[in-house]
Amino acid sequence: MKAFADLHIHSALSPCSDNDMTPNNIVNMAYLKGLDIIAITDHNSTENCRAVVDCGKKRGIVVVPGMELETREEVHMVCLFPGVDEACKMQEIVYNALPDVENREDIFGQQVMMDEEDNIKGYLKRLLLTASNLSIDDAYLHVTSLGGVVIPAHIDRDSYSMISNLGIIPSTPKMKYLEVSKGCDVEKFLESNPYLKEFNLIRSSDAHTLGNILERESSIELEELSIECLLSTLR
């Protein structure tokens, strides 16, 4: 079956996101836009994953627990997990690898933790908009050991992407899918980077506002609509 997906969405936990990016607002917008499966991928944290997953169940939207991890190389990686428990285990690993710096809300914005009713549980004090001390290889090993999948994020961008920071997509660790950003002209991008034709490209929104969540414009062929089948396909 063709599943319409957006596998890179930020909640209000990400300090650069609108506070309107609540669990219910995200899921309801995905529902209105006709999406089948989404992933919640806040910067270096999974604090709001459980709330969004629970909201998704009420709306019939499959929500993949995830994280946008920033590695030591300042490369952003979309990390997707089979369940909230695995995502939380990765969060602990990442928190231990982040610098002990407090968030400056006046500069970076609030980092809002919410429940499935959109109630505010608190504000995360640890700064999330920073690089962890995990290398790309470290991230891959940790995520895959938890049954998850790693996708290099927005490889067409001039910053925080694997190509912009490394100049290449490394041969190891071996990754099957690469993410391109919402506005990427894929045909032109592949003309400039023909070696990327060996990879599967998937378009995601990297949405920080509700309006930027994808329409039914990016799909993936799945045997069934489930997290397990999605992760198996992405591997």
C-alpha cells in the first residue's frame, strides 16, 4: 500500500518551534492533510513522544517516536524507534552526551513538555539546540541496537546536513534512505549529485509550524500501515 508520510515534525519541545505545535494540534493537522503516518522528531529529545503517540491512536494516525539528533560533527540525523520505551532509552544516551548548558528562553525559545491533553507538564531547562558528543557512527550503533533506523536529515541544505558538513555520504554506516527538505527540487539536486541515485530519497517537512506539515505529497510503499513495517522498509 502507498502510505503518505511526514517523518520529520517538531513539537513545542523544540525551542525553535511554535508553541502551537502541541500533540493534538500536530495529529489533527496531519489528519486534515490526509497523512497516514508521521514521526515526532524534536531536537535531541523525546519528551513529547508519548503524548503525540497517544493522540495519534485516537485519530487513527500512526505516530513514530523519534528524535532529530545533532551529532559531534554537527550533522542532523532523523532517528526513528519501534516504540516510546526505545526512544526514551536513546534520550538518556543523548542527554548524557549533551553539554551541561541551560536553555536561554529569551534567545532560543521555550522547550515545552506536554501531555496527551495538551496540558503543559513543564519546561525543559537543558539546552537542546546544540551538538551532542555522539559521532555519526555512535548514533547509528545506538539507534540500531534499539531496533531503530537512522536517516540523514535534509541532505540538500547548506548547514547541519551530512553533505554540507562532510562533503559525502559515508559508505559506512550503510543507510538506505536519505531525507530531502520540503522545497527541494529533487531532479536538479540529483543532477548535481548523481552518486545519490543509489539511495532512496524521502521528502519530509521538518515542520516547526502547523502549516508546514506536508500534504499528501510524499509516500512510501508499505505492506501494512505499522511502525514495524515502516522501519523494516527503511532498513
